[in-house]
Amino acid sequence: MTGTEGNAARQRRPLRADAQRNEDRLLETAAAVFAREGAGASVKDIAREAGVGVGTLYRRFPSKELLVEAVYRQEVRRLCEAAPHLAATLPSVEALRTWMERFIDFMAAKSGMADALRVVLTDDSERLQTRALLAGAIDHLLSSGEGGSAARPSARPEADAQDVLMALGGISLMAVGEDRRDLATRLIDLLLRGVVGS
């Protein structure tokens, strides 16, 4: 994929509502399929599972690399946008736990796309920016319980968003390596005990 293709993928005109729904469904399906089958997953299978024609997929994403890039960006955006909503609607510990579970699912999809992402995301500054965005989402969740109460216990003062992000990355590597999603949930519970003050 050329730099021009990547720029074009990021600078498209807004879509009609029905086309946007198709794209959202495609990206959601592609994330699930890549997590399940890896980057070698068939584009035709993704289109079929999303309930759209393969022509619709190729009109929007002329190459698999562009599809992988779009999936990655959408999943990062969804994770970051989820933090304020979770903080506003759930007790702080439950909000953080829910976000962490979503992060593990994101990492499973990212692991499935790893080979393709190495081709697409060649800029170190972009990876650092993504890491900063995710740490910012965690920081929002950590600070949502400040002041603490029985319903909204506060994070320990020494809890650092970057450290929590690194710990989650380690948990995801172990869970993916062992092919044990249940292991991730147990380790998240342990991490939360260290992050949240008693």
C-alpha cells in the first residue's frame, strides 16, 4: 500500500447513513474474523459474514491492507470513546474492568492482524500516539473515582495509566499465547486489586 492510498483511506468524504452502517458492520465483522482467523482470513468470508457483497467491501477498501488499517483505527477510536461513557454510567471499578476486557478483545484482533499491521503501521510516532490515546482513556477511568466512596472507590495514588496499559499488554500476550481468554479475565481481576484502593 502506498502513502497515497493510506492518506486516501483516512480522508474520505462522509458516507450516506446506509453506507456508513455497511462500513461499520464490515469493520466490526472484520475485527472479529481477524481475531479468530488471523490476517490470512478471506475478504470474501468477511463480506459474507457482514451480510454485504464483496464488491461493496472492495469499493470501500480496495486492498486488504486498507481494511486492516481501517479496522485498527476504528477499534482504537472505539476504545478511547468508551472510557467517558463507561465512567459516566458505571461504578468506577466496573467501568475500568469493562474497559480492560474490551482492551483484551482489541488486542486479540490486533494479534490476528499483526503481520498485516507491520506493513501498514510503519511509523513509530503513530504507535506512540496510539499508546498515548489508550493511556489517556485509562487515566480518565482512573480519575473518575477520585474522592472515592463505596460506590466509586478511588484508584491508588501511585496507579499510573501507562503502567496499567503495559500490564494489560502483558495480560493480553499471555492470554493470546495460551489461547485462554478466561485467563485474561482472572488476571484483570488481580490487576484491579492492585490498582484500586481498598
